Amino acid sequence: MNNDFNHDHDHGHIHDHECGHTHNHTHEHTHEHTHGEPLEEIACSKDEKTLDILLAHWVDHNKSHEESFIEWVEKSKAMNKMETSKFIEKAVEYMKKADEMLIEAKKHM
């Protein structure tokens, strides 16, 4: 088996990537390399890992805001700002729904 990675080769093809893009390239080049994972696929993998982390982070972040919102629901009620408290409570409901969607998105990673 020849382990000499310094060689010439011609590329003239179209190829797809998991990230959803296609490109065509034709060129001849000489360089030393191993035929491993293309850079686009490495970038996709990095983005997938980042998104997976972000989905969990966003849920945790929302929960910290939710705690503050609930605190201010009570404070607004104590100030006799009932309409204000109702809207903050509604925001908490929407935030919980958003968390459900983010959790569901994470399941599909």
C-alpha cells in the first residue's frame, strides 16, 4: 500500500452536503493530505452540537425569567395592578409553551 499522500488529482463533480447545499467545482491541485471528513461536514457537525447545547440553555434561561415573572405577578397584585399581573401571567404561560417547543425540538436533534 502506498502511504505517499503527496499526489495530483483532478476534481470535476457536484456533491451534496448534509447541511443542504450543493456545489460544483473543477480544479487540479497538488498537495499533501489525507482524505477525511470534508470541512463543510465538520462545520455542520459543530453547528449541530452548538444547537443541541443552545436548546437546553434556552429552556434553562427561560425558567430563570419565569421565576422572576411569577415574583412580579405577586408584586403587581400587591400594588393592585390586576391587569398588569394578568398579562405577566399570560407571558408565563407563553414562555412555558415556548419551553415545550424547545424541548420537542431537542428531541429531534
